[in-house]
Amino acid sequence: MVMRMLLVIMCLVAGAVAWAEDYRTFTDTQGRTMEAKVLSVNGDTVTIERSDGLRFQLGLDKLSEGDNEYIAAWVKEMNDPYRGIDERVRPGNTFAVSAPELSGMNGGNAPEIGVRIPENYDPTKPSPLLMWYTGGGGSSDPNKANGIVDFKEFIVLAMPYPNKKFPRIAVNDGDIDKHWEMQQPLLQKVIELIPNIDPNVRIVAGTSSGAHNIGSGLDQKWDGFCDYFNAFVLHEGGTSPDMEFRGASRKLVLVVYGEKSKSREWQEYFNGKIEEARAKLTMIPIESEGHGLGGEGKKAIAGWIKDVAIPELSDS
């Protein structure tokens, strides 16, 4: 809580720099002038600091019309909840954050993480977070997580895979750690961009390839992964180098799988392994589905997040 508030304050202070350092010429109603800057406004009284360092209070009725207009603008700026926050971080916006410096890890192309700001976003309140890993070769489209969480309330991120390499193949090739080496700096850029991510409700979820990526993160205890997120959702996947999932210990974990999946035998093996990790584990089989994430699977995940994860995490 303290760290979150410090981040918000830092952003607000940064946004006020232009005003705080801006000495200007004030003129009173008798035509006298002075170089000063505004420190605060309380009702009809303004506190200013003269260029020689002397501070004093004046009634707004003692200043010129132009000065009063300036002070009104100053008050509006100071009370703006978005002051100091990137202009992209606005209710309902969807955009991408790129990392050109990581192009060498992505076939020469700057990797991008997709970001979706909730419709009800309020920069003065903590906002819950979902980071979504899709199937196949990954995607930076946060709208692919539609139906997983409430888009009106959650910040949603969509994380790509380096060179669109399937995490399962990366595990087999012994280079799955490269996924997080590219993904962690992307996540960090978002953390720096959005100052009010709720420290209690940070959920990472994925299907198929996405679940393999998450499983590897839990297994290898990636820095900035197991210790940043506090709930993990794996649908139809979880392959990892050691299959020990050490980072899942005492964490909220949901495993969802289709009973008609062709990977059912592997799923049973995975279920046994994740049970050994001493996680706060929930398993939900979907009778009507196979490997793909359908409506029933999404409904099960969304229900667990709403009814189990959020209440428990909010109380932590």
C-alpha cells in the first residue's frame, strides 16, 4: 500500500514541476508587479513565493483578472487526477507498449505488450490486473482475454512470445527462460506507465501455449513473476523443464481442462505434479470441451476469479 501511494505521489509531483518552477509576473489591483509562483490556494486566498524567497498570502480580490485566470487554471491542473500520467492511460483505451531495445530477441522486430485500460478506470484507486497469455504463437491483443475478467474493472495485458515460439517447444529446446527475459522488461514498462495497479489483485492466466508459459514461470520461479503475481490460471497446459512448480507454493492456482481433450493423459500427469506443489489449488474439468478454450471454460475461469480469487486476494 505504501509503495503504491509513493508511486502515485511521484507521478503527481512530476506533473506539477512545470507549475512549481514557473515564476511569473503578478499584478495587483493597484498596478504593482512582482515575480512570484503559486504554492497553494485555499478558498479566496492564494499563497505565493516571491522570487527572493519571501512567502506570503494574498486575497484573490487583490490580484488582476489575468492573475485570477492563471490561478484558476493552476487549481484545475493540481486537481486533475490524471496529472503526470501518460495520456494513453485513459478509460477504455487500448494500446501497445513496445521495447525496441529487445528487437534482438524477437527476430529484429520490437516486441509489444498489449494494454487495455478498463472503462471504469480511476487513477486515484487501485486497479486489478490480468496478464493474459493466449494459445499458439502468442498475441499482443488484450481483447483475446474477453470473457475472462470484467473489462470495466480490470487492466488487461496481452503478452507475446519471442519470435512467436511456442513455449512447449521452447521447453523442449531448453530455452524457455528466454521468454521471460523478453517479457519481464515489457511488463516493467507497463508497471512504470500505470501507477495504481492493485498490489493485491494481480492475476496471470493463459490457455494452451499460455499455460505452458505460466507453468514454466512457476516451475523455474522467475524473478518478477512468482513474486509479482498472486493468482495463476492454467488452461490445458503447464509443461515446464522440471515439472516441480516451486513458485506455486501457497499461491492461488486454478487448473482448467477439457475432459474431451486429446491431451487428457498428459493432463492427468500434470494434475498430479501441480498437486505436489502445495498451492491453494482448484481444478475444474469441463465436460463439454476439448483442448480449445470455449464458452464453458471461460465461464469457469471468470467465475473462479470473481468468486474465489478476488475475495481472497482483496482480504490479504
